[in-house]
Amino acid sequence: MRGTCVSGDIAYNYANMNILGISAFYHDSAAALICDGEIVAAAQEERFTRKKHDNRFPSSAVQYCLEAGHISAENLDYVVFYEKPLLKFERLLETYIGYAPQGFRQFLTAMPLWLRKKLHLSREMDKALNHKYKGRYVFAEHHESHAASAFFSSPFEEAAVLTMDGVGEWATASFGVGKGNKIELTNEIYFPHSLGLLYSAFTYFTGFRVNSGEYKMMGLAPYGEPKYYDLIMDKLIDVKDDGSFRLDLSYFPYCHKMVMTNSKFAKLFGGPARKPQSALTQREMDIAASIQVVTEEIMLRAAKHVYKQTGMKNLVLAGGVALNCVGNGRILREGPFDNIWIQPAAGDAGGALGAALFVWYQLLDNPRKAISRDMQHASLLGPGYSNEQIRLFLDSVDAKYHVFDDNQQLFEKVADLISQGKVIGWFQGRMEFGPRALGNRSIIGDARSEKMQSTMNLKIKFRESFRPFAPCVLQEDVHDYFEVKQGQDSPYMLLVASVRQNKRLPVRVPPEPLKGLDKLKVKRSILPAITHVDYSARIQTVDAKRHPKLHRLMSVFKEKTGCPVIINTSFNIRGEPIVCSPEDAYRCFMATNIDVLVLEDQLLYKEEQPQTGKGDIDEYKAQFELD
């Protein structure tokens, strides 16, 4: 079932200038559509194929974007790819030759895909567009696409631009300036020296999966102490005052092997890498804490240098490193910029959007006027589904549901259920673009509950108990609960702030200081379900314009309980992409311990559903990669 793409009550239907952006083959393939300069649609391929981090050509996402814009491929004026494959291929060949004969196995692994597809992108795009597109293909540079996604979507007329990730063609970081309808990148750091790859190397060494486990390592960091900070700075990386750096590559074999670290690296940290799924030890926690501090330090130094070089009061960020919300929070609090804005889809998926924006503004020289809330429509750019579509599906599986024609009654009921400790699957409007669920494909619950974190982690998300949950907070109340300025805007869950002192609880100090996961046993604030062990929280502010339904629900919950904060986590289980369709949501609901499912105006109770629709939890979990 495909959704009807709407913004408010008006469907997009543009006919003048249509630009399709595409990212593919590396991490989180995606497509995005710009119509007459308006961001109309964007989605990751994984949401349709149900294969997490699907890096194949985004045929389904392309088809969705065309449907959302009510156009066909022959109506496209430009199709743009988010990087230059020939330049990337040059880097790969130079690297293989430079390390030969080492790396031959990696060379043999990589070449077939390059020779079949990556060097023939025009052919792949022709195929995805059913050979109906007759225009030219444009290839932007990787970090240009990141920079364009950050600046052109931002609320600023001018800003400094900073991008940091694993690697594009050659660049791993860049900075420059955006003004009006133009960006100019003036400085770059080049492969193999990469902050993103450094962080991924530690992700690998601590036993998590590269390109998906970085969030886990960041969440693990507060359980440890940065005891390896000096070791990392002395042995692994040379960091300058301006945030530039060089790695000691004798510890990192990723240029010529299929692994990120080697025996020399392991010896430095007292033993081999942790095996996936094995028990976490204090060493992994301390390592995570240490590399997190190193990463924050580099991000902060880079931001300060960019400020000195550009003199701008605003900063925009993109690239995978910009998803490090702890580092972003430090830049906001300790950096020199008045305002920062982070692209919600900061990783490779956002490159599809940036590439399309780059053509519209930079190449076609169309005028740009920034708007105060940014141009990304709350990043709600995926499919949406009507009540009629939802009921048609629910009837097809004999689901029992209650229809609420009055939204206020629905909000009253759901607010009561949250206050009773129920876990709610919340499915509303258009799906989010980017890695975060922002209130339209979310699992929500009571942040005041002491049991909610473990309940959601172990019985619903099927993931590690240490993983923290993020709070949604009414924007008008964010200053009262978190250490941010009055009315701080953080709609995309990309900033970390501390819980205010007056919301914390006194902690009785045990005879021996708690270490590791034992820290979870302490209730630290009046909002224990969202307060991490270091009193931090990855906040999402909710305002009435971006999220009218969620804002109203939370306002009702505040009226009933006095609390303007709820838990918001993505509607999926570990290893599965965020749900896209009503079918996805219902299936996840039935195969987990979610108590209540809300699909637009329909509310479903778990105990009322037919047992024949229940699915086996183990079978459901087994379909996804759970390491």
C-alpha cells in the first residue's frame, strides 16, 4: 500500500521545474524530489524494502517521490546523484595500488559491484525511471551535497557550513560559507584521515556494527570514564588547535583490509575486540567514553576555527558525524555561534536532498529566501495514509479498532493511557525523513515511570538495557526542564542537554561507587525514563506548527498530569527500519508488547485483537539482524 502524500490538506502538484536527487550504494540509499524549489518528498529505501540501511539503488523511494509529486519520470527536468562515482573510483584504485599487494581481497570484493553498477549509474537510473527520463544526469560532489542539504534547508540567510563524515570521494570533512543561494567550500580534510572512520573503528572494536552501532557506542559512553583519552590523543591521532587531524594508520587497516582495527590496536587497549553479542565490560564502557570525548573535542575545535575563519554567527552541520548529538550540544553550549542548525538526515540519505537543492540553487541560480523555521517541513517528507486506507487494511486482517471522529476525545483517551503506564504505538501523518522518529512513527510512553526504560528496551525494542530514550518536550516548557535557553528549538532530536538541577533527585551514595550498568539502578530525576546516567537527554522540542497533533496530545497530558514531557522512541524493533505503512505498524504492534496502537483516528487495544493475527515474536525478531 502506498500513501497519499500531503502537507496539511493540500497535495503537491507541480509542473514547472522538477528535480530528483538520489543517493545509493554506500549507506542508506534514498531519493528526494524538489518541485519549483519546494521540498516535496524524501525517503530512505529501507522503509519500503524493510531491509535496514538498504544501500541498493532506491527504486522504491524514487517511485514514491514521483507519486508524491504527482509526476512521472518524463516530467523530470534534472536527475542528480549525490556524489561523483568516477572520482570515488579513482580514490579506491589509488588506495589499492598504494597498498598492493595488501588489499587484494578487498579489491576483489569491491570490483564486481563497481563494474556491474557503480560505474554505470546512468544505466541504473534509466532502469529505475523505466527509461522515460530523457534529460541529463548531474553528479554533485559528496560533501557539496552534504553542505547543500544543511545550508539550503536551514532557516539562515547566511551561515558557516561544516561537514564531517566517513569519506566521500576524497574528502572526509569540509567547511565554508553559505550565502543566499550559493555555498562555497574552502577547506577539506582528505582520506584516509577521517573522524567518521575513527569513530567507526571504535564502534567495531567495542563489538557493535559499523554504520549502525555508532548510536549504541554513544549511548554506552556515559557508563564509563574517559580513561583512554590521553592514550588516544598520544598514539592514534594528532589533533591541531583548528580541529584538523591526522591518524596513525599503523593502527587502522581499513585502507587494505575488511576490518577497521588490527592487533596493534588491540594490544594498545589490553586485548582483542569485543565479540558481538558478548557481555559488555567496563573496558568497552571506558573506551566508548574516551572516544566520545575525543570526538567532541575535535568537533568543538573545528567549530571554533570555522567561526574565526568565516565570522558568521550561524552554523549549519551535516555528514554522519553531525548525528553525534552530544557533540552538537557542546558546540551549541560552548561554541562561539549564536545559532546552529543540523540537517535531520545528516548522513548519506540526506545527500539525495542536498544534491537536488544544489542543482536548484547553485547551478540554476534560483533565488532563495530563508524562512524562520527552516525549509524542511519538520522533515515529515515520507508517505502518509488516509483513514480510509487504514480501515481498509484493518478490516482485511479482522482487526478490532475504535474510531474517534473527535480528535480531542482521542487525545484525552491516549493521554489517560500514557498516564496509566501503557506503551503506545503512535502513527500519524507523513513518515519522517532521516534516522529519527519525530512523533509521526513513534512509540511513546510516560517519562515519569521508573520501569518504562527497561520495559521498552527489553520487551518492545528487544535491545540492550543500557540504551537511553529521548524525551519529547513542549517547546514552551523546555527551559523549565532542561539546561537550554528559553524556547530553545530542537525539533529534530539532534541536541543533548542536561536535566535541570531542580528536576533531579538526591542520590544516596553507596559504600562503593556504582560502575557500569549498575548505574541504571539509580533514580536520578523526576523523569527517570529519559534521564541518562550522566543526567543528559537527547531532547526533541514539540511546537504546534510542526507537530499539531502531537503538541495537542502532550498539552492534554500536561493538563492531566502537570508534566509536559513524554518518551519518544522510533516505531520499530532493533534491526528493523522504522515502520512506514499501516501494515508495518500493525505487524510490529502484534509481535511486541506494545499495549495500544493509534493509526490516525483509529485506536486498537492489544487484548482485543484476534489471536490469529498475533504472529510469533521470535519469528518476527529472527527476520532482522539483531547484533
